[in-house]
Amino acid sequence: ALMAVLVTPSAARPVRAAAYAVTGMGIIGVIDNVMPEVAAHIGLAQFHFVRSAMALCLLPLILVWTGLSLRPVNLLGVLGRSAFLTVGMALYFACVGFLPVAQGLAGVFSAPLLSMLATLLYGRRVDPVSARFILCGFVGCLAVVQPNPAALGWLAVGPLAAGFFYGMGGKVTRTWTAQENVWTLTATYLTMIGVLGGLALLILPPGGDDYITRGWAAMPWHVTLFCAVQAVGALIAVGFLTRAYQLAAPAFVGAFEYTVLIVAAGIGYLAWGHGLNWLGAFGVVLILASGAALAWWGDRGEVA
């Protein structure tokens, strides 16, 4: 059943898009909470290289099962979309090595606002009701992330920068790659970010204490297991999210992605004791409220 829904030709199906987005982000909210432990032992580059290698080793089994080919319909569109996601996710995973996952994800949820701004730059109309909901969600993102350059340096803007590139990746998915099968898009993204990690490993010195600049390091068995969980989870979650963005407008899909904050915050508190202050809790409520409002408003206010 999973394979069937991920290979059906694209058409506007908001209800299915919402279900795929909630499922994909729920998986991410769980698996990304392993990142503090991963970051304690290996570097960012090694994580991306190992995770992509593990995931891509599983991909041939999926292709044999589905009988699909990875040949793209629009090569430049596939590469362009993957480039946006690669930069966005590289920034996001750089941040969650230091910040609580819920805080990093909140920055990514600035994507609908940035998508709306890009729409305005294209000279296209933006529905004013949707714009108000999106702005409320962005205020919630700032309340959770609480950017403080004096205390965090570049990490203060890292989640918001990740949100920009993630939002652009989501924005072009429906317009550039609507006819691609999900596994082509997933494989291209994982290959691109894995190659980026591999190239960084060639430059970075082995070992080191800093998560961002650490080269190749010995991997304890539990970190290898966590990377495997990330690999399998990424295949499933990215596949679902890609399908969601093929089926509905980015602002509509983004509204349902907000549910991951509940999962990420809950798992982060149970696993690491990462709590939110009153301002962060208010921000989560504001984000969820704006997401629910966008979902209710639906495609009437589509931000293409």
C-alpha cells in the first residue's frame, strides 16, 4: 500500500497530502531526537555520508519491488529541487547538533512565510487571509527559536536560513517535479547531501571535538544504529513529504507539518530533558493555531 500511494501520478488531493505530511513529520519528530547523541560522537559530514550510504543501499530493493526507474522526467528540475533541500537540511542538521530539535524545526517552519514572499517577488497574488495566518505562524517560530546572536552566533539564524531553503524546495516540488516518482526525488536528494558530506570528509582532519568541523571518527555501535534508524526513517519520511508537496500547495502542506513540534518537543523532553520556556510554549501554540487555520482555509488561499 505504501508503494502504491508513492508512485501514483500527481493530482490535487489535499486530504491525502495532509495525511502524508503528518505521517512524514511525525517520523522526523521521533528520529531527529537521536541527533544530540550522534553529534557527541561523529561530525555533521560523517553523519550525512553514512546516512545517505545506508539509505541508498536500501533503494535497489524498493526499485525491484515497485518496478520503477530513477530516470527523471525533468533533470534540471530534480537537481534544482534537491539543491534547495540539501542546503536547507545541511543547515538544519548542523543546528540540531546543538539546539533542541523542536527549536530547530520551528525555524524550518518559517518556510511558508518565505514561500509567500517568493510568490510576491514573482509578481503573483497572495491571498490576504492566508498571509495573516502565515505571519502569525512566523511570529510563533521566532518565539520558539528566540534568535540571540550574542549568545548563539550563527546558530541564531541557522534554523531560519534552513527554513528559507526548505521552503524553496517545497515550493518548486509541485511546479518543477510534479510528474517525477517519489523515489527519484528522494534518491537525488540523499545522493546530493551524501556527496556533500563525503567531499567535506576529504577536507576535514580526522577526529576533533567540534560537531561541525569534525572529520571521520570511530562510530560506537549505538551511533551506527542511530544512523541506520535515520536512514530508514529518512527514506520513508522524505518520500511521504515529497508526495505531499506533489499533491497540494506548499502553504497547505506546511500547515500540517507543524504537528511535528508536538512530537519533537515531547520526545526531546523525555529523552534529553529539553523543555520550552513560557515564550517558547506560546510560540508552539501560535504555530499550531496558524497551521490549523491554514488547513481550514485550504486551497482557497493557495500560495503556489
